[in-house]
Amino acid sequence: MVKVGIIMGSQSDWPTMREAAAVLDELGVSYETKIVSAHRTPDRLWDYGKTAVERGLQVIIAGAGGAAHLPGMMASKTRVPVIGVPIQTRALSGVDSLYSILQMPRGYPVATMAIGGGANAGLMAAQMLAVADAGLAERVDAWRAALTASIAEEPKDE
């Protein structure tokens, strides 16, 4: 069963959101990917949010740039936790996206990652699911241990 939805406002967001998918692949977490634009496909957004629970989604990762309404609008349509990923933009380097996702009104929270933080969004989704999945918890712990082990203790000349 698919547990994580990875959605984005446009095809151009996929390079950032692919990083979330890559982490979920490493950890063996099932997901789906969809383009769901808050402004250009509002009916698709409404349907996705309204059916998320019945389809078994447990976490939604939503990436958006510019006005970045997708994560917040998705949070308004479902009780499934939403993780927002601000996409880096040309005009304001993603700061516009970050502020749009961060500034949610009371009652509609979105857990917000750093600009371009697709990989951390995937890891956060896995950690949320690991609370109730011992096998996934072990894989997350091993993933983090491998990351720690990959960091040298002393610098080396290149």
C-alpha cells in the first residue's frame, strides 16, 4: 500500500522532489508521485486531498515554488500530515516559496523543510512512519548510522 504522496506544482519541481523519492526508495517506503498545481489544477488538488485518507496515505510531501500555495492548500483539504518543500526560484532564490509555506494560519500546519530540501522531506516522512513500523525504524537508524560513518574524523588533502 502506498503510504506517502509526493506532489509538486509542476514538472520543473521534479529534480528537487526526486530527492525525496530517492530517500524513500533507499528506506523501502512506498510512495506515489503526482503533479498537482494549486493554481492550474485546483480540482485535482481538491480530489487528491479529499481522498488521501481513504487511499491510505499517511504523509504527503508537497513541493512548490513562487507563491507556493500547494502545501498549505493540501493541508486545508486533509488531516494527513503535510511536509512542505520550498522550491528554489529564479526571482527570489526560493525565499518567496519558503515564506509562503511557513506562514500558515492556525489550524493548518505544514512541516516546512529548507529551500530545496527534498531529501530531508523524504527522511522526515520515513521517520514519521517509523513511529509505528519497527522494521522501518531499524532501516532509518541504519541509514543515519551509515551517514555518520561516512564523515571522516580528520580532514584529508585532496
